Amino acid sequence: MTRKRKKISKKEKKAKAEPAVLPLDQQEAFFNSTIELTVAKIVDVKPNPEGEKLYIETLDDGSGTPRTIQSGLRMYLKESDLLGKHVIIASNLAPRTMRGVESRGMLLAGDYKDADGKDCVEVLDASWAQPGTKVVLEGADPKAAKKAEITGDEFFAVKIEAKDGVVQLAGKKLLADGKEIKTVNAVNSEIG
């Protein structure tokens, strides 16, 4: 007698794959010791020909070496919406190859619905800060050592969110060059 395997839906797979979020009282210390966020300027954007949702962005992250990141923003933003923007990236995320191109980090954004109910995305903007500027929690040392490389699960172990347009973690504001990071449209949104 053979057993039938229960078919697992995409929604169930996604729910099982969700990384565990740390308790709120542990998130600040974990973020300060583990996750590195950096301001980077998008200097080139092109579609990934192998991925209909993916852009390949080339960034100036202040290191002197161009950085390539892929993001699933093609459904939401035009290339011209991204080119030249000073964005915030998870800069110590382990490299990952997607659709034939290595991505070295993750561009941070929040989602929202427009007046017509359409799904939209807003990338975090730090237009006042130079590429390479570290993004820190208020009161934290911008020069603090972080892990050289982290996994996606480690990044998602903390909950970064916009509350009333101010990007924060565990009730503390995220700052770039001493100025708080704000959203315009994704005012009450999870950031990832």
C-alpha cells in the first residue's frame, strides 16, 4: 500500500519558511552587533533578462568597488525611479546568486497601497547622506563592529518597520548621518 503525500500549497511553504523574529527586548542588541545597514547610491539599473521581476542594480556603497544587488522591484518601479537614488542596503548579507547574477546585499523598502488599492513599494531614501554612511539605531556607535556576513534569517530576526513614517526597530529610530530615516507613502509598513 502506498501513501499519498499531502500537497503543500505555496502559502504553507512560505509560512514554514518564515524566519523566527527575536523577542522585542533582544532585537536592539542583536541589530547593533550583527546587522550592517549602509547608504548606497544606485548608479545603474537594468532588468535581469532571466527574471521578469528582478532589476540588477549597480551601487556606489562608498567602498570604491561597485556593488551589485538584485531586487524584485520591476513590477512596482521604473528604472528611472531608482537611478541616482541614495538608498539603504543590508550590506553584510551573504552573497546569493539569483537568476544567474550574484547579489551582494538587499535594498530596503516598504510596501503600501495607493488610493486605488494598487500594491506599491517605496525604497528607503537617505538622499542627504554620502555613499558608505552607516545607518544605526539612535544612541548606537556608528563605528561598532558587525558580523562580516549574515544570513537572511539573521536579518529577518529583527523587525524593522515604519511607524507613522519614521523607520525604527524596537522603538528606536534608524539614523543616517544623525538624521532619521522617514517614509512618505509606506508610513505604517514592515521594512525588508
